Amino acid sequence: MKQTLQLKTSQHLALTPQLQQSIRLLQLSTLELHQEIEQVLSENPLLERLDDPLDRSVRLLADGAINSAPASSQASEAPAAQGNGEEGGSAPAENANGEANDAGGEGGEGGGEGGEDWGEYGRSSGSGGEDEDGRPQLEASPVTLREHLMEQVRMTCCAARDCALVELVVDALDDNGYLEEPLEDIHARLPEELEIEFDELRTALAMVQSMDPPGVGARSAAECLALQIRRMPGVPMVTRRMALVIVEKYLTWFAQREFNKLKKALDCDDEDLREAQAVIRQCNPHPGAAFASDVSDFVVPDVIVRRAKDGWSVLLNPEVMPRLRVNSLYASLMKQGKSETQMNAQLQEAKWLIKNMRQRFDTILRVAQAIVDRQRNFFSHGAVAMRPLVLREIADTLGLHESTISRVTTQKYMLTPHGMFELKYFFGSHVATEAGGEASSTAIRALIVQLTGAEDPKNPLSDSKIAEMLGEQGMVIARRTVAKYREALKIPPVSLRKSL
């Protein structure tokens, strides 16, 4: 076999480290981006951040009050306070205690009269029963359901044995205030040497059910509602008795809006049933949910849409744009030739990151502006005016790939006059119209919300009727499609929307 050498020219796509970083940064959310930056800052000393990400965070003073001064002012005051001991001047002291000088007027010059006025102010406010300086304090930690119930137990004059059994029942409650575990199982788990009777545990449960909030300690939804109805003040006896019968025997019919069956079973008219229904609706099926400590997650917009003279304009949110630069000290050392090979590599990485960050926000702004230009009717008239839009249309307009548009519109948010929306919200499928055009699925969902919101509660619209009404507006849509959109909007079916 003869061996030969050949030259061959070919093309292939290679992802450089800079391009890989650009793609990774583009698909990160705002929170993930800041986490990535903090990690890079800890690894690369040549990169520094001009804006303090903790500048708007809550800082505490020594007395526990909230310090409303920004972190940048505190950082500038700290060196001045340290220099006071070396120079012995009064100017650094004034800078370090600027707030007191402003409040004290002439007393800031170091006179004894000003000091007496400040102390007198503190004594007079302290004698009042309110906060000494009126500064805002941190919010107290929320009270849990268990703490709320145990506080009521401590206020009762029961024996230690009874309090222990009540605490046992309280510990068995779930977050909604229900006792999911059967009382028999709880009694079976108790040690036999304690000689606890089942009636004692039942009495402890009755004590828990008599506490606030009403309905706590219930073992089912029917019992929870019944406990609240029995303790509800100002309800006529006849109405109370009928409401109790409904929740204890016919709760399924009531949930399914089977009003004809209820009237026949209770032998009552519409007015009596309507009064009982009003009483039941005042009850809370989840009495313990008010003590839940769920914290809502807030979203910071990446872009902001505002009305301009010639239409709608898009602006980048400066709050999410980190300000990065190369450290000037290290840069000057490298210019003097006093750097190592590793520092040269870190300098190149810092420049790449700054460039890719700038490119990331520029791409987000271009994509957002292109979306706004095609959805102007949405910003002027709302979701009913949304037009069909696909990723390819934006990609062809900007000369980018569809995958790039997909990365930009994922976990990026836009603040509009109609609320906060993810950029992907403005893209959606389409439905054909009788005129041969297309209607956005988002606009159809908005129309379904409008139609169901304006319907007669006594005669709600069925899915077929909604499809027929949309057809009258030129939108060809099947009944099952209406049902799919209605379920996605969490709108109950027609049987559950009917009322007396």
C-alpha cells in the first residue's frame, strides 16, 4: 500500500471560547447573570464592578433600626472617620456624623448647647412610649399556625396533662389547619404507660376546634365549614340550620351547582337557598392558610416600554445592567511590562466578558424593539389586539438565527402599561379567520375571558356557544379548542359557573 500526502481545504464551524461565553450569557436570566458575574469577579482580580449590587439592600444599625443611608455614602464616610484620629480636625467628624449635624443645626459645630438639645430631644421622645427616633424597624417574623394556637392554650386554665394532649393534636395539623391523621392512629401511637383514654384525646381535639381561627382542627371540608357556620354571628336560625345540612349532607351537590336537587332535597325556594349559599361562601375552607409564610417571587424587568411621540419605544432597565471595567491598577502594571502570562489571560477574559455583556443587552434591546414594532396594537388596545407572531419573523428581520431569538425571549421580561410579560408571551400560534387571515391565540383567549366575564350568571355560556360567538366575529375555532383555552385560563366549566 502506497502512502501519500494530500492537501485538502474544508470549512467547519468552531465555537471559540468567546462565542461560547456569549451564547451562555444570552440565555441566562437576570438573576443567573448576576450570579455568574459574582463568580467571575471572585476569580478574576482584573475585573471590577462599579455598581454595588448590595447598594439597595437593607442594612441594620447597632440598635436594630434600618439604616436608610446608601452603601456608597457609608463607604465614603468610613475613611474620613478613620482619618479623624490622625489629623485631629473637626471636618472628618462632621462628615462621619452628617445626619446629626443636619438635624442639630448650629449644634454640629461642636458647641455644648447643641449637645444638650440633642440629648433633651432623645429624653423627651423616649418618655413618650413610641420609638425614640421614629426610624423604620424591621418587620417582625410572621406567626405560624402552631404558635398562634399554643398562645391560646397558654391563656387557658387547663391541667398540664390536657395541655400536652392539645399540643399533640396541634402538632398533627397540616398547613391548612386540617387533622389529616385519624384520631385513632394518634391514640395508638401513644405509650401505654401514660394510660391516656381515647375520650381525653377527643376532648383535646374539641378544644382545638374551639380556638381561633374558626374551622381549625377539622378532619374534612364538611366539618371545617360546619365549625365555622356554628360560630358565625348574626345568622338566622333557619338559615344556619339549612347551611349546616348542606355542608354535612349535600356538599357535593353544592360544589357542582346542582341547585334543583338541593331545593328538592331541602324543600325550599330560591330565596332560602340563596341565603344559605351566602352563609357558606363566607367560610374559609383553608383556615390555616392565612398563617402560611409563602414569600412571593418578584421579577425585575429587563426592558421597559414607554409611549413616545412617534409610537412606543423600548428602554433597557438600568437596574439590571451591571457596570464592569478592568482594574486600572493592574492595567497600568501590565502596560509597564510587570505582568505575568496568567494576568494576560485574565485581562483577555475580562475584556471578553465586558464585550459579551454589552452585546447581550444590545441583542435584547433589538429583539424587544422588533417585538414592540409588530405588536403595537397590543400596547394600545390590550391582549385582544395581539397579532400572530413567530420566532422566524423576528429572526429574519434582525438577521439572527431562530435559536438566538429563542434564547433572548426565555426568562427575559418586559414591563408594559398592561403589566409584566415574558418576551415569549408575544409569540403564539394562530387561528384562521373566515376572511382568510389569521388571529392570535392570545387574542382569542382574551376574548374568551371577556365573554365569560360578561355572561349571565344564571345562564352561563357553554363552550359551543362561545365558539359560535367567536365564529360570528370571523374566527373559525372548534368547541374543543375553546375548552382547551378555557382550561388553560382556569375558567370553570359552565356547570360550575351557574348561580341562582
